[in-house]
Amino acid sequence: MRVTTLGGLGEIGRNMSVVEYDGRLVVVDCGVLFPEDHQPGIDVILPDFTSLRDRLGDIEAIVLTHGHEDHIGGVPYLLKERPDILVIGSELTLAFITAKLKEHRITPRTQHVEAGDTYHAGVFGLEFVAVNHSIPDGLAVAIRTPAGLVLNTGDFKMDQFPLDGRITDLRHFARLGEEGVDLFMVDSTNAEVPGFTTSERDLAPAIDHVFATAPRRIIVSSFASHVHRIQQVLDAAHQHGRKVAFVGRSMVRNMGIARDLGYLTIPHGLVVDAKKLESMPDQKVTLICTGSQGEPMAALGRMANGDHQISVGEGDTVLLASSLIPGNESAIYGIINKLTDRGANVVHKGNAKVHVSGHASAGELVYCYNILRPRNVLPIHGESKHLHANAQLAVSCGVPAERVIVGRDGMVVDLVDGVATIVGQVEAGLVYVDGETVGKATEDTLHERRLLREGGVITVLALVDPTTTTLAEPPEFLTRGFVHDDHTFDGASAEVTTALARAAEQGVTGIDALEQAISRAVSRFIQRRYRREPVVIAIVVES
Ligand SMILES: [Zn+2]
């Protein structure tokens, strides 16, 4: 049995692993990673499918543990490579992925499973275990082959009083532990956090306080998938006699799905169209929108920038009922400041208890290790520090250190006679989705974009006499985003002249080569004189 982890090791996102037995494959999750500030212009980042590309026909199924983007967001791109891969998941997960695939004009082959179910996908015996998380209907999956049993938790926590009463099924974990778990792939996101993750219900008092004291409108921002958090907001709004409207495409879509399937209970008449709220008194209004991670194009970001039909103003209360994903901090604080400048009172996890994590803390993980007593452990879902912290917990629970594998994306692990060993590495680079292109933007593209962002661009227009390779007239300098005055380029002309003379000496005549020589010369000049690094583009026109 072979396990290849294509994403989620060393990063929070693009979770994906592949289990192989007897030449057949089953994929668990296929998520996206969201770009950071140093990846300008990128929409999302995918796992690298290179190692699967020649083997698409060997895939029996893809199992989705839950409906979060970092677990399902890459599925449309995988199905574009082979549309008839069977997609297995719980009801809500399949509803979310089916809606997403519809936008990509893909109708998936699906298999609905529930906690406790078993399903045979070719040589793989799959068994599903209820887990709770910040989205309903999460499943851990046990994968059985004659070579052993792998248990992948997906994302989970052990909220003992979840809103839907669906607890992480530790009795099921215990049965698997009795049978013998050969490889335990376990969520590491909160492994550094001591103790236990508190219950979703603990947020009720803080949310209630917001509704009891807000003088005007309440604008709540959350993930479009956080059904339980939104349920709590709906309940509070109902109790305090407010009406609610959902704002933003993904929020409206997901909440419609969750309501239709019974995961969200909406009292009659509570939710109305956003248009209808305009004519209601402010103290009766609640808006629920996306953008809690500071995404500039999401509803809240546009409201903060005054670029949305809903204008936030004096006396409004904005409730950020969500986590702060590492890397998004400055974007979120920027939005909090802008909203505050507009006169809003912003309530967030930094000043009120309006968020609990969706992931198991160290205390819960320790319980899992002791219940399961796994032979080998592979911490997943986390940056290096989270993976190492989780590995430490496994060792503290008696798993031999040599049986705990802290890996990185692309790592290949073989399970032979109950012993897991790293045997290789496959390609697992970041695959950038940039508008309509996938994998076309490279590290070089991003480097150029950062240079453009930081230094601007200078275009050098040079009219060159092809017979002598000399300037026919002084070059022109055009700029964007580069600050200059009348004398900035004094001396640059001489550099261009010198570069052309040197090129002529070396017999270089091609236009491309001359352009390169000129842009290099001007770059060096700007760097030397002004300590700046703009992008320099030379255009040579033969006179
Ligand atoms: Zn999740």
C-alpha cells in the first residue's frame, strides 16, 4: 500500500492524498490553497497532478471528507482531466461540490455515503466515520486493503455539544483501533494549541450581546460554508426581532443548499431579499455576507472600500464571525480599519468571543492517539510547525518516534508489513490558477509581478541604425509606476550608446539581443544611481 501526499504538508490548504494498492488509486480530497500577498494576481493554487496524469484511468474514486474549499476546490480541475471519476462524499459535501462543478459545466458521477457506511471502490474497502468540524456532515475515511488500514481524519474536532448533535464518533474510532490502524493520517492545524477546542455553542452569549446592543444595522461576515455559525446568527436575529438577508453569490448559493437539505433551520419569514431590507428601519436589519478573510473582491471588502450597493455607515455594527487564516492578517486589519473609519463598530475575535476553531487541539489529538493506538502516524493539514507539534503528541502517547512521519508535499510512503517508510518523492509544486489559465503562471511570472509592483516599469524606445548598430537619435524613456523627473535619465542615454557599441564589437546584431543588452544596461544604471529595481523593457526599432 502506498500513500502519496500531494498537498497540505507544509501549508494550510490544497489538501490531497492518493492511496495506491495493486496498481489502483483512491484520492482523498482535492483542495485549493489561497494565495498570499507575495503571489499577486493569483486566484487559487492547486495541487500538482503531474504524477497522476498518466494514471487517471487507475483512479477508482475520489473521497471528499467535507465541503471546505481547501478540500474540494481542486476537484473541478481534476475532473477536467477525467470527468467520470466517481466522487464519494456525504450529502452536504456532494451538494456543495455539485453546485461548484455546475459553474464549471461538469456533471459529476457521485456516490452518497453516510457515517457508518462502507463502500467498495474496486480493491479499496472504504468506511466512513462521523467527525465534527466547522462545516456540517464531515467524515473521516478508513481505507482497507489486504496490505493494511489507513485512517484519514479529514478536518475534525471533538465538540461534545455540537449544534446538530453529531459528535465525532469515538466509539467507531475505538473499533478501528481494536482492528488495528496501520497508518493514521491526522489533522494537525491546531496541534500547537494546548487543551481542548471550545464548543460552537460558547459563542452564543457574545453573538447575543451584539444583537442586544447594536443600535443600527448588523452586518455579519463569515465563511459561506459555516452553516452552524450562521445558524447561531439567524437564531439571534430571530430572537431580537430582526430580519436577515444573505449577500454575495456563494453565501446565497450555499445557504440555499443547506436550507433545502435541512442543515440550516430558518424560521418562517426571517430571511428576506436584500432589496426588501432597504425600506426597513436600520435596527431591524441583519446582513450576512462573505469576505471575512479580507478578500478585496468579496462583499465585505467592497463595503469597506465604499464599492458596494450596501454602504456601511455611522452606528452600523460589523461582526466578523470567523477565524483569521495566517497570511490574511494585514488584509483583514485593513478592512477593520476602513470600516471603523466609516463609523462602524467592528466586533471580531480580537475583541469578543465570536469565533471558535474547527480543529482539534492538542488535548483532543491525544485522546485520538490513545483510543486508536496507531502503528504509524502521518500528520497532515498544517505548516511544518503544526506537523511537528502533532508528531510530538503522537510520540508522547507512545507511538515510536521512527513510526511518525513528518513529511512534505509530494512525499511517497510505502506501508509494508505494518511499517511505513518514505520511499520517494513526486512533483508537488504550486500550480497557479490565474484567470482562465492553469499552471501557466510560474514563479518567474510572480517575480516579475512583484518587481512591477515594487519598482514600476521603464520602457526604453531606441531607434537604431542597423548598418552601424548606433543610436539614430537619443532614446526615449516611458515609465509607469516609476517616479522620475526631467533629469532622472541623464546619463542613461550614454549607457545605451555604450551597450550598443559593445554589442557591435561582439558582432551582436539581432533585435532581441540588442533589446536585452539595452535593458540590462539601463537596469544597472537605475540600480546603481537610485537603488531601485524597476522592470526595464527595451524596444529597438531599426531606422
Ligand atoms: Zn475544513
